[in-house]
Amino acid sequence: MKLGPFSIYIGISIVVHIALVVLLSISMSTTPKPKIQPKPQGQPIQAVTVDQSKIDEQVKRIKADKERKRLAEKKRIEELERKLKEVENKRKAEQNRLKKLETERKRKEQEKKAADKAAAEAKKKQKLEAEKARKAEAERKRKEAERKAAEKAAAEAKKKREKEEAERRRKEEERKRKEREAREQAELERLMQQELEAENQQIGQQRQAQILSEIDKFTALIRATIQRNWLVDSSMAGKQCQLTIRLARDGFVTSVDNGVGDPVVCSSARNAVLKAGTLPMSADPEVNQKMREIRLTVEPNL
């Protein structure tokens, strides 16, 4: 286990005090104690002649010895106190040195912490600035990409508009050309139609006259055929009947109605048509078509 500086100071102080106590104990144990002469018990007291000068000399020698020992003890104690003071001074000096070292260590630790914190903050700031720069660069690239995309889109849109405009002009010119050609063609056709209508009108008038003449001719032939097959009497004189007759292409009678008019005349006229079976029919297709259904008013010839 690592001890702190103050634990070391306390340990040194305890060791010094223990050493002082041990030294004092040794000093006291080595100091000679005056011996007490045992009193004679049961011995008869005898008169002794005492030489006072010897006693004084002995007392003086004892006192001198005590003084010498006292001085020696005092010197020894002073030496111990000096050593103790020296040890204490060294302890204090060491304590101060350790304290200064601890203070220096703490200062350096604080400086290191401050430096580490500053470095961490600088690194964090650098990281934030790098991130900010990265985002700014990414944003710049994004905007640059958007700008290029917008420019490209604008260029493509312009190109598309120009192409569409060119196509529109081409179509417009094509439309105008076709309209002009259509007007010219229509005018040409109109003129041709006028000429054709004029020709057709002339031909049609001639043809119409021909058709009417042909219809009149075959109508007369049909009347004659009916008259030949019609059984009449004097009671029918002055009476008429309108018949609707349907014919096939060769003149075959496919149907004949009951007629509108005098019932007797209509009945006998209808029988005459059915008796004939086939009526005269023109070979002209146009006349033939017009005569497929005819309304004919007949009157008996009496």
C-alpha cells in the first residue's frame, strides 16, 4: 500500500520520540545510586574515631563525581536534544520538501489535467470544426450538384422547348401547307365537280328523259298486258282501281295488293295481273330498278 507524505512525517516523528525515551531510560538506569549501608542489628555500638578531613574529602569527591555525572548527563541530554532537534529539523525539512514535491506534483497534475482538458477541448473543437467543415463541404457539393442538375435540367428543358418549338413550327408549316393544298385541291375538285355536275346535269337530263320515256313505254305495255288478261263487263264502265305491284328483275309478279278504288274493279284487275304472271320489264338496269314496285291506276276498256 502506498503511503502519503504526511503518513511518512508522522512515522518519522514517532521513531524520534521512541528513540528519545529509550535514551533517557538507559541514562537513568546507568546512573549509580548511593548505597545504603545496612544498620547493624543486635551489634553493640562501638565508638569510632572519624577523621573529618577525610569525610569532607570524600563528600567533596562524591559531590564532584555527581557534578561530573550531572554535567555529563546534561551534555548527553543536550546532545540528544540537539540530535532530536536536528532530526526534527531534517524531518521538517523533509516534510517541507515532500510538501513542496506534493505541491509541485499537484500543480503538475493540475497543469496536466488542464493541459489534457485543453487538449481534449482542442481535439473536440478540432473534431467539431472538422465535422462542420465536412458538413459545409458536403453542403457545398450538394448545392453544386443541385446547381449542375438544375443547369442540366434547364439546358435539357430549353433544348426540349426548342425542339418542341421547331416541331410546332414544322407542324404549323405542314398544317398550313396541307390547308393550302387542301384549299387548292378543294377548289380544283369544286371546279371539276362543277364541270362534272354540269356534264352530269346535261347527261342526267338526257338520261332522265330516256328513263321516263322507257318507264312510260313499259307502263303502257303492262297496261296492255293487264287489259288482255282482264275479264270486264259493262257494270265496270267509268270505274278505276289503283294497284301496287311488285316485280322481280325479269318482270315476274311477286305480289299485288287488293287495290284502292271500286272493289269489283280492283278484284278483277288484281286477278288479271295474277293471271298474266309476268309483266313486261325493261332490260335497262336503272329503269328495271325503278319499276320493281309500281303504282298503276287501271280502268277497263269497254
